[in-house]
Amino acid sequence: MTTEVRGLIIRTVDIKETDRLVTIFTEEQGAMTALARGARSLKSRKLAATMQFCYGRYVLYKMGDKYQIKEAELIENFFDIRQSIEGLALANYIVEVLSDVTVAEAERDLLRLSLNSLYAISKGLHPVEKIKAAFEIRAVSILGFMPSLLSCHNCDEKNGDFFFDIMGGIIECRACHERREEGRIEHADPHESHIICILSEGAKTALGYCIYAPVERVFSFKISDQDMHLFSRAAEEYILNQLGHSFKSLDFYKSVLR
């Protein structure tokens, strides 16, 4: 039985002399693992379409509970990602996140977000810090952990500086936060740990934009350098705490930016 899918190669493992085991994040069925026999041979028609970061069309043949790649056609290889160490490090972080969260079900918005992110990196359309933060907050929202950032959780204030409760996924205005610090407002769960990120109005607006904007427009916003720092820290803290762990590729990304 054969199945035709479109997807992004998010992980590769070279085996034997010329074979390659790949994980494809597909439009149709989520993450799928398949064996590409002879794909590493220079004469193979599968070579160009079975490398990491490649987006392509794949005809898969199922044998028992395993898949083999019968045909592979390259659509986009995002080759220019490799032109900068920062871009390559961010791309590796993106696909490691996908490898960690994808399951065997369709998640087209997450695939589209990832493809748009890799395209933006490869073409140098935006600073890597902006691409990274926008990807993080939108990805975790797609996965079902969307925070409530439109207004203060207590008084519905929409303007000014805010405090982002990372574990609770809510924000508080400065006045409510001060009342909480004074003991006049209690946490919904006082026994739960709380990680707080400060958000300027600009950082809050950027986070909200990335959550609700059409996927193809997720990077189309302006932000100051000062707001970018707060926006980036909040997005990273949120995805790491919602997923419950960090990533080796994120550590490497940070090391190359120092």
C-alpha cells in the first residue's frame, strides 16, 4: 500500500552504507518515520529530498507497521539557512521542538509556521531573535497552551506594563501585581510555583499579535530593541515551562549569540 504525503524532514539518521532513516512532519498525518534505501548515494534520486530541513513530496510504501520511501521530490531545501551559524542554530532548535511535540496526527498550522520560520531564516527577512520568539509563542499556542494576554486577569486593564505569570498563562497589570505583593489579592493556587516575566506594553502587544495573526503574517510587526528583549525572554520562558524541559539545540543557539 502506498501513501503520498508532503512534509518537512525534521530528523535524519544515516544507517548502513547508503540508507537513511528520516522523520517527516507531514501535512496529512503528522510525524512519520520512513526508511530511504540508498538515499545517501550520489546517484540516488532521493538524495536531494531526504536531507534535514527539506520540504518535499514523498510516496511511502508501507510494509507491516513500517514505511519506506518509494519516491521523493524536493519542493524546497532552505539551503541558505546554512549561510550563518545563528540561522542554522535556530533552524536546528525549530526542528528539535517539532521532533519533541509532533504526534501521528495532522497539524497543518504548526507545519506552516515552521516552513515560514525556516524561509524567513534562509532569506534573512527578520532578526533571528524575532523569528525565534514569534515561533515559540505561536507554536505553543497551536499545541493547546495559548496564554491569555489581552488584558489583566483581575481587572481587565489593557494598557501599560504587565507581569506575565508563565505557569498560569495570564497577565496582571502593575496595580494588581502590587496589591498581590501586599497580600490584598491571592493567587488562585498559592501553593503552585510562579515564574513572572515583566512585559512592557510593546512586548505584550507583540506576543498577542504572534498568537492571533494569520500564520503567513506572524512576523509582520515592528518592535523596539528594548521591547524585543522582554518579548523574547517571555516567549522562551513560556514554551520551555509549558513543554516541561529545555533543548540542547537551544543551548547551542544561545552559545553562538554570545
